[in-house]
Amino acid sequence: MRSKLTTKAKIYLALVFVILYAPIFYLIFYSFNSGDSMGSFKGFTLEHYQAVFDDNRLLVILINTVIVALLSGLIATIIGTLGAIGIVSLRNEKLRNIVLSLNNILIVSPDVVIGASFLILFTMIGVKLGFTSVVISHIAFSIPIVVLMVLPKILEMNTNLIDAALDLGASRREVLTRVIIPYIKPGILAGFFMAITYSLDDFAVTFFVTGNGFSTLSVEIYSMARAGISLTVNAISGLVFIVTVGIVIMYYFITMRSRKTGGSTQ
């Protein structure tokens, strides 16, 4: 009976993955089509990828996207990590739950609402829409994600480690840099890579806060798709997917390495 349930669970899981990944692989498959549409595959070619790399404007947009993702991810990770530590250090449990609820609200809020809010804010305070507005927005919606990634590692940390470090004469700063941060490093890395992924993937918020002369890949792909179906869009989407997979694989190996290091030191 148990083996039958296991088999059904595996079939269900495989079906879910097929439904999720089939459209992506279908899109990537036709990015190598020598034809002009996804109606029929006429032959293998790399001309659509060549068109992407020959387009200087697209390369600039790609660089913009990567810079925004790395910069916003780094700043959001720093702020989110300190925020998670601050939340745990709150003595008042009711206040802690309120702060966590406010953090979670930002995660479940519709991107359209967040994007429109930032647009109104930047217009009111006179911030020019462009690189700065996009980076600030990406930092803002990435911080709650980092907090959720870091928080479990802090909660599972034995507080006796902090007390022992203080008893040995360590300052608050040394406790943070030599005890807390090394322990929660896996959570920090998870938050950083999640922030990068969300930044690369975001369209709705970026669409609201992007000004003339600055764009990211998600907004550019949307604009190109509206102008008409082009296999260059497939090629760009394929490249973004490969980069995202690369980030996930990198995170996996870094996590495995940190686990092995932590196990060997113990």
C-alpha cells in the first residue's frame, strides 16, 4: 500500500514539473528555429542569439539588469540581515509579531500596488525615474525576502554562544561579526541569491518606476513581445533562464561547501 502511494506521489510530482517546465523548454527550443515563428521548426540556427549579442542596446539593457540585481541584492541582504537580527532581539513578543506581520504583508502585496506606490512616492519627492528609482524599488521588495531567509537560522541559533562570547570579553560588534554572522551565513547566502533572482524576474514594479533611457530585460522583453512575436524574444528569455539556473546551481554548491566546512569543524 505504501509503495503504491509512493509511486502515485512520484507520478504527481513528475506531472507538476512537466507542467511547469514544458512551456519554458518549448520557448527555448524554438529559439534555435531558423524560421520566423513558433508555428513549425524549419532547422537549427543560432542567428537569434547572434542577433541578441549584435544589438548594442540589448547588451546595455542586459548589463543594467545585472548591475541592478547585484547592487539591490547586496544592499537588501545587508539591511535584511540586520533587520532579522533586530526582530529576534525584540523583547516584546507582541511587537515582534507586529513587525513580522508588516514584513510578510510586503511579500504578499500585489506587485502592481507596490509599483504604483513607489511611482507616487518618487513623483512626490522629485526622484527622477531611472536607475536610482529601480534600484531603490528592488531593494525595498527584496528586504522582506531576505528577512524570511535569515530569520530561521537566527531562531535555531543557541543563545548560549552569544552569552559565552560576551563572558569572554567580546564586544557587541565582535559578537555580531565573529559569532552571529558566521552561524547564519547559509541564510544570508540564501537571501542574497533569492534577492538577485527576484530582481532579475521582476516586471510589474520595474515597469512603474522605469524612466526614459533606462530599461531592464523584463521590461524590454514585454515591449518586444507587444510589438510582435519574434524569436529574438525566445533567445533573450532562454538566456535569462540559463542565468537563473546558473545562480541556483552556484547557490547549491556554496551551500554544500559551507555544510561540509561546518561539519568538518565540528
